[in-house]
Amino acid sequence: MRGVAGRGGSRTAGFRTPGSGAPDSGTSDSGTPGFRTSGSRNRGFRNLDGQVAVVTGAARGVGEALARKLSARGVRVALVGLEEDELKRVAGRLHTDCAQWHADVTDDAAMARVAREAEERFGRVDIVVANAGVASGGPFADSDPDAWRRVIEVNLIGGAVTARAFLPALRKNRGYFLQIASLAAIVPGPMMTAYCASKSGAEAFAHSLRAEVAHHGVRVGIGYLSWTDTDMVRGADRTEAMRELRERLPWPTNRTYPLGPAVDRIVAGIERRSPHVYAQWWLRGTQSVRGCLPGLIATVGRREMRRIEPRFTGTPQGLVGAGGEADERERSASAADSTP
């Protein structure tokens, strides 16, 4: 774990002291302690001021934006990820007390250490967001086995490892665990076998865990996002065939949605301790028709795959986006360190 000094703060060993940055744009103050009171639409929203949130995959994208918006509401934030320099950059933009940990979410020992040190550092943990994720795309038959397996490890096993590490702290404080899933958990898209399998598994894991821990006062939520403007989606779009396949999806699934409003909806879900959080308004409606979707996609996909599959020949089959590249660098470095 490494710390940095915030604006107006002092350098301490391992941690960032409170800074004085301006509030994040697009966010609002949280009102009086206990619950937000600005109008009936905020009924049931908890005031997050002073709570402690752990966000994995916090170096970029959804994780970074979520850390910033939670900090703007007075939340103290523990940032977890693989990119130390990026985590320091994110920490420098927060204006509440924060600290960062370099850790692989699939490593049980590393995450147990993070959980122990975070609770020692902040005194409590109220919210844990299992956001870390990677993706790959392309025909399954031609996929890189290591990249395919890594998507499952990070997106599914990583969420479970994170939950296992932090459940003792969440039980103490009757906290909230949010597993970030995806539209891919609902819609089994072709050329995304690893990602769809991992997000479907993560969704099922969170549903099962919710029933296990409810009597301890711990609430469990699942966050659903469609295509959102992040490094991961932009990385996938670098493959022309993948971009065209996505653009041919029916509205509204064929759009890339802005990051800010999507994360605002996730923050609102955290404030409510919601069991289901939808980053785009229309995702809620897909739940009612999800039973029909596999057959429909299989019928339509047969025609589309016949046309587009040859265009994937020779395209890269590794992890996509800057986050995927960082994960591959980390694994390569770890392999080199372990070589006699």
C-alpha cells in the first residue's frame, strides 16, 4: 500500500490526509445527518458523510468516477487496484481522507491483508464495491485460453474474494456489498463468452450471498451497466468487427452511454442500499424479458455471425483497454519474479 499527500494535507506513512479539492461536478451535498431530506424523491437515501467505502478497480473508469463522487458526499475511500501511479492520481483528486492499496482481487491473501489494513486505517468499513473487471472479445474457438480464464478470475472470483475478505467488517457495521455486474449478465451476447459467463456468475453469486448474510444486517446489491464510456469499451471498439457488431444491436443497447450519469445512478443505489442498481434507466425493463432473450439472440445471431465471423480473423484476442493491458503487465511481472 502506498499513500500520497493531498492538497493542503501533509505526507504521512502510507495514507493520504484530507485535502481541500473542489466538489466533484455533477454531485450534490448530502444534507443533514441520517437521511437526505431535500424533497420526497430522496426519501430513503442514507447520508454517506463519514462512512468508509472500499472500491476495487479504482484506477480508472467506473471505479475512479465512483471514488470521486463518493468522496464528494463525504465518504472516506479505500482505493484498490493494480496501477499504483493511477491510484495515486485518483487519490490526489479526492477531497476526503483516503488511502490506496496495490492488490490483485483474485489473491485471497492480498485481499485479506487489504481488509485488515483498511479497517485498521479507517476504524470501520461500511461499503464495499466489487468493481474490478477485465474483458476480452472475439470467437471462442480462437480465444486465448489465458485471457479467457483471466476474465472469469477477475470478474467472478475476484468479486467473491473481495466479499470474503470484507464480510467480517461489513457484519460489524451492517454494511453494504455491491457487486458490479453488467447487461452481459442478462443478455448473452456472441463474441463475449468469457465476459458474459463471468458477469452472469457474478450476478448469481451476489443473489446467493444476499440470502446468506441478510440476517447479519448486511445488504447485497448488484449493479448493471450497459455500454458505458470507459477505457474498456473504447478498447473493445478498436476492433472494427467488434464495434460494428455492437452498433448493429437494437436500440437502446447499441449506444455508448456517458460515464457521469451512470455513476450517479450507482451512487444513488449505494445511498439506498438497493438490491438492484441500474446505471441506465432502461436496464430495469430487461429483467422482465430476460427469459426470452437467449432464444432470440441465438436466432438473430446465426445470421449475424455468418456475416461477421470471418472479419475477426487475425484480430488480437487478449484483454482489452488500458485496464486489461495493466492486468497483463502485472501478471507478466509476477511470472518473471517467480522464475528461478
